[in-house]
Amino acid sequence: QVQLVESGGGLVQAGGSLRLSCAASGRTVSSYRMGWFRQAPGKEREIVASISWSGGSTYYKDSVKGRFTISRDNTKNTLYLQMNSLKPEDTAIYYCAADTYLTGGLGPSDFGSWGQGTQVTVSS
């Protein structure tokens, strides 16, 4: 079992930056692919970025490429999402997740363990 807790969300102006963290406990997550998802009101939950167990392979949603960076520190069991040049359309609840199902997919149903979420709000 994996427990995940996100932190670092908040309110920022457009163009600002935030760094989200996801602390893991329980069974080690060093061998799991990890992902950041977000869900805005009235929208489906969508993947923002994912990272392989080694950190050597990453995926980014097209709209965040060049602005967001996903990383992980397996020695600390922590996942990060550095978000720069934030836009109002980035406003959402952000969740971290672990691919405990080992499906290799990018949909929410492909990830078996989830955090509680942290709110990110970007003002115009």
C-alpha cells in the first residue's frame, strides 16, 4: 500500500511559479511510475506529467511543455512538479498518483494510489 500527500499549492498571479511536492509513505514508490494529474471544475481529470521509476523518461501534456518540470527524489520518496509561467487555465486541484497497477497507461484509471489533492489557483 502507498500513501501520498501533496503540498505546495496556493494562489499566484499569472506568470508566477509554484512547486508542488508529493510525499510518499508505506511501501516504497521508487519502483513505480508516478504522475501528476489535475482536475478543474466541470472538467475531466487529466494527466499533467508522468515520470518513470528511474526518472529517465518523462511525459508532459502539450499545454504545459516548457513550463512544468516533473522530477523525483527516490531517496526521499518525494515527487515534485515545478510550475513556471502559470496561466489562469492551470487553475485546478492537483493530485499525485502512483502506477501501482503497472499498466503503463496515462489515464486516471491506470494509477492505483492517489493523494488528497492540493489547490492551485492562478489569477488573471
